[in-house]
Amino acid sequence: MISTRQKFAAILAAVCLLAACSDTGDNLSEGADTEAPTGQFETETETAAPPWYEALDFSGGRITIFSQHEEWEAENDGEIVNDTLFNRKLWLEENLGITIEPIPVHENNVISLVTTTIQVGEDAYDIINAAQYRLAMLTSKGLFREMSDFPYLDFTKECWAQKYMNEMSVAGKTIFMTGDISLKFLHRTSCMYFNSVEYNNLTGSEKDAMYDLVFDGRWTFDTLSGYLKDAYRDLNGDSVVDESDYFGTAVMTGSITEHLAINAGVKYTEKKDGIPVLVVDHTHTVDVIDYIYSLYFENPAVVTYPASLESLDVTMVNKLSAGEMVFMFGWFDTARFLRDMEEDYGVIPYPKYNEAQEEYNALAHDNAGQFCIPVTLGNAKRDMVGALLQAAAEYSAEYLTPAYYEIALKTKYMRDSESVRVLDIIKNAATTDFAYVYNYAIGELGTITRTLMKSQSRDFMSLYTSKESVYKEKLNEVIAAFNL
């Protein structure tokens, strides 16, 4: 009998073949690398070793998943990512002998529902899946279970974001989980886009020159500033700098600030014997914040928009698409809004601080998807929940991530093979900081750059010094929640 997994593997392989061999109508540039990897999509053979879950059967056990995201409610609508999500749920139910019941929750209700339901001891949901910042801010309340000893969970497997999860952990103990199991984790990885036509108009160079900067490690703050200094143009001729003019790039006093800082090597914590401690390099942090301040408020080629998703996903996208801007800050998910852009574009990482910085960094934004387990989960369901999470992560690594990353992102949204190469650099550079993950539980240290830019201040030292004792106290409260 052919399983759901085998059937869907064959479907994915066929889609990959079509993407490689046909004109998909996705506005791919001539000569673009449209060939998606097919090695992950091989079906199981008679001689393959039985998978670890083969002997499991939870006899129709029911698992409820409290979810801010729509990944557990996806429909089989012909769109490859939605179809993969739909089939993941079917496959888990079929292979584990369970029933999955999603409980959709609006993002604005996550904190209140999670808090009140768990604190009154109501066993309403078995798994929680929501934005990182909404869950992490509740850590010190003791609402979530530590997961390192859960049956079947194996965080050493590549389906889990190991480097990222190590940063979120304390002394090897784990509360939050992410990786291939969450599309929102990949969606919210930071990157930049550039309008190739406007880049050529500004520099006289083709887009390959921009990629060469990235590949050679020369894409830095200074390089970006050099491009921006001559970019501004008064389009309407009114001699007033306003949003209708031509700019080198756009910013907002929200998410972009911490991405610029952390991607430039700013660190707020480091681990000592597995325990996070404050280690702010004041000199480097001050230098980076000085740069960010100058970019925001002293450069006429930069326009500042309100801190909102509309600014990031609509206003700035429209500005780049209209040929009224050269560079745009965003994340992987932004690419879907550029699919119909008429002018050519490319993708690049956030700039390094300078060429001495060894690698590019790619901060995953604080609304990246995370999973955790409420303390109200009874021991009778530990095996079932652990098996579901591990099986979902492994299935996602084999099918979901390739469906989004290899087919949708690389094949449908990218315009050239160099962008595909850059995507891999960025994906492998995903990073975070313990203070950023648990930002709202420790006094908002992780978004201190956001606080400063909103008040149009560059005075990091005064703000940090005034709150340092609070940071330390709140950090210790979060650490205590791991029950060392």
C-alpha cells in the first residue's frame, strides 16, 4: 500500500521537474537557475530501514494545537506550500494514529489566552505555536514545560534550528523549539532587496557588481553609505524632502533597527557554562548605534516610515517596485510581494559592520514561529506530543522547507542564480541573541536600538546604564524559569 508520504513525495518530485523544464510564468530572468533539488523527494524503498515512528500507534489520541499561525489549517488548494502543510497534517495523523485539532487564535489574543488558561489549570491545549516575542515574554511566569527530556524529541537532528535553539536554551534545557517545523521561522529571516535597474542608474554597474561585493565580504555599512550619499532626487521639484521623492533606501523605527545592530555584530549576552550573562561591548555598540542614527536622521537619501507591517510589506515594496528607491530592508517573506515587480531585482544580506566582521548575520525577527508545551499537559500525553513534534519536524525538513525554500522562494520569486546563492548564505547565517528572544521579559534590552530611534536619540550609554540593574534582575527571573 502506498502511504500518504510516498504519494506526496511523487507529487513534489513532479512539481520540481515541471519547475525545471517548463515556462512557469514566474517572470524568471533569462538564464536563471530554475532547477530545484530533487534528492529530498525520493520515495521509501522496500530495503529502507523502518522509520522510528513505524511502530507507534496512539489509537486515535487527540492533540490540540493552539496556533496563532495558519499552518495547521492549510487547505489542499493547488499551491505547493499549502498542499505540503495539508499533507503534513494528514501524514502525522495516519502514521501516528492521532487526530490533530488546531485551535486558531488571533495574534492579539495570544498572551491573554495562554496566560489565563494555563494559570487556572485548564488543560485546553497540548501544543502552543505562536510568535516568538509573544511567548517568550511569558517565560518567567512558569507557564511552559522544559522539553529536553521529552520522549522522542531529538534536538541534535538537523530538522531543528540547533544554533538558534542553543542560544534560546539555558544550561542545555529547552523551553522553545523551532526550525523546519515552522515556516514563520524561515519567513522572518532578515535580508535586503535591491532594484537592479536603479542600482545601475546610481552606480553605472550591473547587478553582478552588487553580488560580487557580497561574495567578497565587502558589503558593509560604509559601502551602503557610499551608495546612498548621491541617491536622493527631488522628484516633484518642490525643494522639500518628502515621501514622494526618490530615495536610496527606506527605514522605520521598528524592526529594522535591531536587525541592523545585531547583524552588525552587536551582542547583549553570551553563555558562560550554558548560562546567559550580560556582555555588552559598549564601544562597538555605541559605534553601531551612531551609524544607525546617522542613517535614520542625517541622511537625506533615507526616508523614514511609521513602524508597521504595512510600511514594510506595502509602502516600501511599492516604492522599490515603482523605481523610486534602490535598496529595501526586509526578510525572506517579502519576496512574495515582489513577484509581480516589472523591473529586475536581487536579494542581498544586511551589511556587515566592516570587512573585519568575519560573516554576514541574518537575525530572525521576533515574530518568528516558536513551539512550546504548557505546564498543564498531563504525563499521559508526553509520548504522543513528543512523537508528533519530532515527526512533524522531520517531515517538514524533508518536504515543507524544500516546498517553500527550493521551489517557491528560489524558483518562483528569484530572478537569477546569484540570488539563489545569496539566499543560501543568508539562510546559513540565521542568528539571534538570548536578550532579543526574551526581550520583553528582561526589560527590552534586545530592542534598545528601537527605543533609541523612536525617541531620536543616539545616547545608548545613558539608557543602558539607567536600566542595567533591571536587565540583570529580569534576566535572572527568566533563567529561574528553566528550573536548573
